[in-house]
Amino acid sequence: MQMLLASERRVTRRAAIVECQAVRERGFRLLGTRAIDLSIDGMLVLTSARALTGEPVIVSFRLPDTDLWIDATATIARTVHGRREGDPGRAVGLRFDPLDSASARRLRAALERFPPTYPYRAPRVDYAATAAMIALS
């Protein structure tokens, strides 16, 4: 029997290491200067700071392999504490607020050259979809 895997991502994350500056809105404290994956919806930024999910962030990042910078606002969607095997260390996952159309277009074009990220952990099983598939057979 084959289990169906959960597909939780709307867009593919790309293995693009980019220079950035992610700063908390509250207190303007620097969170990080390097992102290790990027998509049109967000980025994973390495950090040594403690951060809370839901905090608003201002981020500027350089488009991969260009001299163009994009300024955006974002929210911390998740924190990676670096405790699991394969974790890149402490990091924060940022979800961008909607980018303007020109920035989104440029980012999408720049990311096409990069491979998808390798998942740090196994995908979750979608038990409800698996049970529905079994019921239909």
C-alpha cells in the first residue's frame, strides 16, 4: 500500500544563498544577513538571535547573481532551533507580505536558474487522503 504525502507548499523553495538584511520592526534589531533558501513567498534566514513566530520583519535582499536589491516586509512564519539532524542551524522562516508585481517578476525569473532545496526532513503522510484513496479502491 502506498501512503500519500502531504503537499503543504504553494511554491518551490530554491537553494539560492543570498545576501540580505533582516531586521525586526520592533527595535530595529538585526536578525540575519544571509538567507539559505528563497522563494517568491519567503526565505530562510540564518540567525543567532531569538525570534518569535508572528513578529513583523523588514528585509532587503539581493537578487541572486545580480546587483539588484528588493525591499520587502515579512512575518516570521517559523523558527528553526537547529536541534534536528540536518537542520542548517538556528534560522527563521520569513513569509513575505505581497511583493509588488515588478519585484515578484524579477525574483521569479532569477530563481528559475536554481535547483529546489533538498528537504531537511521526510515529508509528512496525508493520512486523510490515504484513507480516502483506500475507501475508493
